[in-house]
Amino acid sequence: MLKQESYILIAFGIFAGIVAAVYWFWGHEDSGGVMLVGALLLGLMPGLYYYYWYRRSGGQRPEDRPNATVAEGAGTVDAFPSTSIWPFVLGSGCFFFVLALVFGIWLLVPGLSLVLAAFIGATAESRRGGSV
Amino acid sequence: MTDLIERHDIEQFDDHGGHETNPHDDHEHHGPSGLLKWLTSTDHKVIGINYTVTSIVMLVVGGALAEIIRAQLVSPTSTLVSFAQYNQLFTMHGSIMIYLFAGPFAFAGLANYLVPLQVGAPDMAFPRLNALSYWLYLSGVITMVLSFFATGGPAAFGWVGYAPLTSAVNAPGVGPDLWIGALLLTGFSAIFSGVNLVATIFYLRAPGMTLFRMPIFTWNMLVTGILILLAFPVLTAALVMLYCDRHFGTHIFEVQGGGVPLLWQHMFWFWGHPEVYILALPFFGMVSEVIPVFSKKPMFGYKGMVFATLTIAALSLGVWAHHMFTSGAVLLPFFSIMSLLIAVPTGIKIFNWIGTMWKGQIQYTSAMLFSIGFVITFLIGGITGIFLASPPLDFFTHDTYFVVAHFHSVVMALVIGAMAGIYFWGPKITGYKLHEGWGKAQFWFLFLGTQVFTFPGYWLGLKGMARRMAVYPNNPSWQTLNDWSTVGAIMIGISTLFLIINFIVSWRKPIPAGDNPWDASGLEWFTSSPPPHHNFLSLPPIRSERPTWDYHHPEHPALGHGDHVSGHAEEKVSN
């Protein structure tokens, strides 16, 4: 599983690494070099993680095999939340947080309260709902 | 509330699919209703529609600002707006169009709706994160719009916000801070959308939907998602640094304290150039879905298309400083070579679109017209981009209307592509077709208006008209070309009116579309229009990149694309 997926991310990372090396030794410019090394890591870290899971699990998922039947994928796909108010609460909290950056520190009070409420609410919701 | 999603194949229902069964039998919801339903929904279809509607509203707002800009430029000494207002106008026009319309429409509007449908998934991988990403985007929209009412007006330093124009001294007041805040919110929203896209495509594909059977649109959204994850964190970091410079006394972008103003340009464009592809790739994907359907042919060069997309994305990491050629502090040959290289995969894409249409039975529906208009307009924008990738030519045209016309050809191509997407997938989303006559009228006004709008800009740029000037009293000869450009802008405005009229007409006299009105091939056309909650009651066997076509046309299997065809279709490949 996840073999080709990991290769895509690793390829992005390696390409960014090559570009970083060429740029660094040719251009002697720091900020671009640092950002390209960042891109290298952003490609390699998830890519190697997926590769690790591919090596560890070995077998192919039904979605990786060209001749898989739908019946092979039957069963529970996953548990999906159908409704939840907490994303809205968390988003509102972030909105107040940004307004606090502009209009004054006191807006952090509603901002952080909403964020905290959302953390607690969403966690409790997940526990109640099972494996979300 | 949580739903456990089971997956069924078509045999487990009745022979011809779950279409006839009531979509709501399986997963009936007794959740909240009304406003609370909207606030609590984590359904990717609801979120996708929210994104699409919000971003189209921002398109209209940004377009209205553009019309004021063009009205100001009809005469060399116009006094419609003051110089300060003009700066605010072009800043907010650019910011709204790039941050609040093009990006969210592309990677979070239609993509949110379509990617799970195209890979056969019940929802996005992280539905609550998806909802959060919409609320952050909406907060960003509100924050940006609030800045119009700020004391001292909204931000006026251009949508690129170059240092030192953005410093606390040069841009005082809350308007610029609201601009930073809006971008922080939409930036995080984009990052979460990117995470969701990648995770959905990696983990929630239907059985048999291998990577190389995914629709081109889904492929492009995967690559867009990866690019978002590589690029957006840099912008968000730069904005935090800018905020610190303005309020906490740091000097990251200020010469006075030992900072480097050019660093902002590096960071901004390290996001900004991949962003161009983050905007463009989804629309490449949309027309790549539309053109095969109305040419009655499979995609020409499917794998070439995929690798071209991957190559464009990879190269886009190494081209940022071609926006900074005239700064005198960047490695010209490196960025010139990398920028010119991008023409190769882009050329492959245009070749493949033409190859798909070649000898096809072309149906000139609105969606197809918009797609062809996209290819032509994008070609114009792309070719002028190749000129600009050459430093000697860029020195001559930098910050002139040539550059303005170049990127407006590109982004107007994206708007035309967006319309192709709306006309093509609208029936899937609403269950009703849009009116073709109004659609074609809209196409001709939008397409011709775009060319009338941009072409004078190329000439004006070569004559030396700099961008961002509110008046040009010393060059009255520029007036004719500017007036033509304004005529084009008015035509584009009229085309938007036609779209709104079309929505109203199609709403008053609905034309039912059915599940698969275009005889299309992607998995999204297998389910009902609009799809039921959690999308699929049943799935067809997936044996090629055209599963719905294979199911409805067993006599014409979509084979012949090489090694990604196997399974029970193998015996047919041999002959």
C-alpha cells in the first residue's frame, strides 16, 4: 500500500534537494536555499513515512490493485462525523484571535475561550462518536 | 454525530445500480435544520457549495473594483478617484481576486465537491477539518472586507505587499493589519484544504481506483494539494514576520535595524509562483475533464498529462525570482532556465488538449466553448510569459502594462476555465442544467471581452505605460488603447451579468439533468444528481480511468491505454 504515493512525495523532495544544491552553490543566496531545503524536508518527511508504512504493511489495498472488485473493498470504510458545531466554534475563535492582532488584546478573551471550548467539545465528541 | 460508512457494489443492490433506490433510505439524518444545519455541516458537498458561492461573490466584488479602475483610466487626467483611492483599489482588486476568489474557488470549491466523488469516497478524509477550513476562509473574507471600513482605508501597497511599503511608518492604520489578518486566516484555510485533498486521494479511493486510473482533475488536485503544503507555510511565516516588524519592533524586512527588504520578495514569491500553479492546475484539470467528453474521445496522452502536471509543480519550486529580475540581486540564468523549462510540460498539456479534440465529434456546448476559450487565452498568457522569462526582455517590460496584460491573460483564462467547470458540473451539483443560450452569450462576451481587455495592455506596456498609474497626462496618445481596454472590461462585466441571469432563468424554468447528462466517464456521474448523503449507494467495477463510461457502454470499453488496463478486461485487450 501507498507505494506510488510515497514515491511521488519523495520525488518532490529529491527534486527540491537537487534544485537547492544547484542554487546554493551557484547563487550563494541564503533565503532561497533555506526555503528549498525546507521543501526537501516537506517532501521527504511524509514521503518516507508513507514508504515506511508501505514496507511494514506489505500487502496492497484494494484501491492499489487494478483488478480489485468492489466486493473486496466491502465493509466499513471509516467513521465520518455527519454534523459538528465545533469547526465553526474553532473558526470563530481564530477570527477573534486575528481581530485581537488588529484591534486590541482584549479580543483574545473571546478568541481563546472559543478555541478552548472547541478543543474540549471536539475531543468529547470524538470520544462519544467512536473512531472518528 | 458519527456515521459508519459501508461500501456496496452494484450487484448487492439491483442490476442497474442504486440510482432508482431512494438516496436517503440508507443514511437518513435527523440532524439539525435551518441555519444550524448550515453551521454544523461537515458534508464535503455542502462545504464545496459554500466555498463556490462565497468565492463567486468575491469574484463579483473584485470585478466591480476592476471596473472602477478601468473607468479611471479612460482619460489621461481622470479624477474619478484620488491617487490614494486608486492605490487602495488595485491593492484590494488583486488581493480579493487572488486570495479570496481564484485560489478558494479552484482548490476548495469545485475540488471539495468533486474529488471525493471522482475517487469514490463518502466524504473528504477529515470532514471537520474541512469545515474548519471553510470557516477560516469566510473569516478571512470578512476580515478583508472589514478593511474597506477601516480608518485610513484598506491596504494600499499592492497585492504583493513589498517591503518597505508595508512598514508601520509607510502603511499606518488598521487597514494593512486587517489585510495581514485576512491572509493569515485564508493561508491556514488553504493549508488545511491541501492536507484534506492529499489524504483523501491517498486513503479513500474506491477498490480498483489505482493512482493511474484517477481522473485528470483528481490528479491535478493531488498535485495542487502537495504544492499548497510546500508553498503556503512560507507565506504564512512571512506574514507573521511582517506583523512582528509592524508591531513588535523587529527589523526583519527593514533596513534600519539590519533587516533585508528583499527577503520579503524572496519569501513572497517562493509562495507566489507555486501559487500561480496552485491556481492554474485545478482549471487545467477541469478542462481536461470537459474536452474528452464533448470530443467523444478518451483523453489523449493520459500519462503524459499526469507527468506534465507533476513536472510543472516540481519546476515551480525553482522559479520564484523571475518576478525579481530587475532587483539586481538574483541569479538571472538559473531562474531564466527554470522558467523557460516550464514551457515544456505546459506545451505538452496544450498539445494533448488539441490531440483530444483532433478528429473527435465535437459538441459545442457552453462548457466545451469555455474550455476551448480557456486553452486559447491561456496559450496567449503562457507565450507572453515565455517572453518575460528572458531577463533582457523582462528588464524592458518589467512593471509595465505588458506584465499586467500577461498575467491578466493567464488569470482570465482561469476565470473562463471556472465557467467551464460551472456549466459542466452544475447539473451534478443542482440536478438541473444551466441554460445553453445564455451560456453561449456569456462565453462570447467573456472570451472576446478578455482579448479586447488584454491586447491593448501588451501595446501599452511596450509603449512604456507603467502599471499602477492613476493618470497619464504626459502621454495622451495612450488614451485610445486604454479606452479599448475599458471596453473589454465592460464586456467582461456584462458576461458576469449573463451568468447571474442564467442562474435565475435556470432556477425559474428548471431543465432536469439526470444522473449523467453529458454521457461522461468519471465516477461522479455514476451517482445521482445531486448525490445522496455520503455520495454512493453502490459502485461500478473500476477497470479503466473511465468507469462510468465502461458501465454504460460495455460495447465500447475504454481500453488501449497500456499497462494500467488489466483484470477481467484483459481478454479484450488482446485483439
